Amino acid sequence: MTGLYKRDPAGAMDRLVKFWRREARERILITTLPPNPYWDRYLQDRGYTARYRISAPGYALTYFPEDVSSFPAQCLAVEDPGRVIEMIDIQQRLCLDLEDDSLPVGYPSLHFGEGVFGAFAGAAVEFSSNGLYTWSATSAPPVREWDDMEGVLAAPLREPWRSRFESMAKYAAAHAAGGYGLRTFITIDTLNLAVEWRGSTAAYTDVIDAPEKLERIFDHGVALNQEVIALETAHLDPYNHRVFENPAFCALAPAIGKPVLSIDAFTLVAPRLYRELGLPYQQRLIDQFGGAHMHLHGTKLYKLLPAVAQLRGLLSIELGDDGLGPADPSPIENLRRIQDEITGDAPLFVHCDGRQFSRGLQARTLAGGVHYCVRDVGGIAEANALAARAHDYVAPA
């Protein structure tokens, strides 16, 4: 742990473990997202014109070229895994300067995109790129007709994508600098998986016209995601244990010890369909892994959250504030009601901006038992000042 890109990593890990174990109800945690001077310099040295954008939590800030993305492209994790690791290393150096509760964790399989789950079933997959990242889409769904499904379900993960996916994890574990951890891919299960295997239009009409057939995909997705995660953890687990030297943290951390689940596709259908079709299979995934973290955002956040809160074994629920309905309050402005009426003592990972967080600190209205992910922070000094105040904060009863 001596080479970890983090100030006081032991303190951050201790706070996170207590948070996931629901032992810090009156305390708050904070991840700050200031501009990343290391990454900015890396891009400038390579001639990129960049604009500022926040990435998802779990990896550093990203900057994207101004020009439109190119299509088609090649998967960066296949074509140049060395560059993937180089960029992760540069991005994660920001944590060296931060005194918050973030820990440096890279995402080497990010560049495969969700379309790789179609490729695992034998589908054609196409990639696009902005010069720094690649993402994918299944161009020809493998289950166009229901008669296609038997062959897909009976086959193992298809080559060459199985080997390509595992090779990125193997390369990352062998070549990463040791200053940061390495995470696994988010699960692609239930309706998210059906979108890759059936295509979006078919998958969404199937929830009404053929739910019993759709559930065969959901059922298969439980074992499929276990197999995909195992491809990565076989290589990443030993590496992460060497880097963090903290078994409790490695056992619980998102996409390191426990998978991160998503229900993005269910934001476009009636919430009851998640309760009836999606929830039972995600509960099986959680049970198989002994816990999980949930990624939740979008227009139906408040309508899906009551069902998500029924899942047993969630270590945290991420509440994004992007894509909310026009009448929906930001989660940080609604946390007391969320906790009192919906989530109880479940650990919440809540996105907000710096002004919202600072106002809550000043007024002492921030709810406890919450990890706040704070964007729009002016710089490293401001980020560390917020972290110091957050660590002293005790939520009112």
C-alpha cells in the first residue's frame, strides 16, 4: 500500500468499510471531483482540444475531444491495452492530492462497452471512439427470432471475445503500476442483457408480448454475469489484494469485491415490470455474490427506488442526479424523505454539485449515512477543504 496514489488510504478504507457495513449512520463520506491537472496535461501534450466533463464515479475525471466521435472504430482494449493502462495511471494520480474518501481505481474493461455481451453470444458488434475511449453496440442481435435462443443459451462465451476480454484483465494486472486498484465490468443482466440480445425495440415489446421467453434470457444472465466477472477477478483479485492490503475493503468495494448492478433499461418501462421481471433475477445475482452495489439514475429514479430498496444484500445504492424528470427534486434535496420512507439505513452514494453540498454543510442539513459525490469543485484546495469539513460533520438526529 506504500505506493498507492492516495493520501491516508488506510483512513479512507476504514471509513468506507464502516459505511458499507452500516456502522456510520451519523457520519458522511465525500468524493470530490475537481479538475484533473495530470490528465489535462497528458491531453495537451498530445495535441487534444478538450472540453470538461465528469465521468461516472469509480474512475477519474475525463476530457473529451471537441470533434465528433469516429465510427466505426476498433476496441481500444484489444488494439492498444498499453494505452488503456497509461491513461488509467495518469487519471488516478489526482487521488495523490485529495484528502477525501475516494480511492484510485481504474476501469480497464470500460472500452469494451455493453455490446460485448452481444459479442459473447456470437453477435456482430461495432465500436465508435472519440480518440480516447471506445464504446460499442450490438449491430446484429443474436436472438432476432425466438428460434435462435436455444443455440445462444447452449453455447459458452464465444470466441474471440471471451479471450479478448480476459486478456485485458490479465494485461492490466501484469502491467498496472500498483498505485491504484482495478475494477470489473458492470453487470449486464435482465433487461439490459435483453436489449443486447434482442435489440431495443424487440426487448421492450417483449416485456408485454413475451415475458416468459424474456425471462429465459434473464435466467441465463445470472450465470453469464458470474462467468464474465470471474474472467476478470481471476487476474484482478490478486493484484487488488497486493495493492490495497486490506481484506475487508477488497471484499466489499464496488466492482472489486462485489459487483455493481444496473437497471438502466427499466427506466423506459413501467416500474411494476422491474418488480415482476427484473428484481427476482437481480436478487439471485446478489445472493450468488454475497452482496452488490446498485447504480441508479434517470427519469424513473424515484419510481424504481422503492423496488430497489427491497433487494436484500445491497451494500450501497447510487443515486445519480442526471436525467431526472422535470418535476423531480435532486436526491440531495430529498434525502430525509428517501431515508425515512424508502431506503431506511441503506448506504446511499449521492451525486450533487459543490454549491448544494456546501449549503447543506453550512445549514447542517446533510443526511448521515451517505457518501456524497461532489462535482463542480473549483480545485484541489477547495476539494480538500470540503473533505475536512465533511469528516468533522455529525448529522443531526
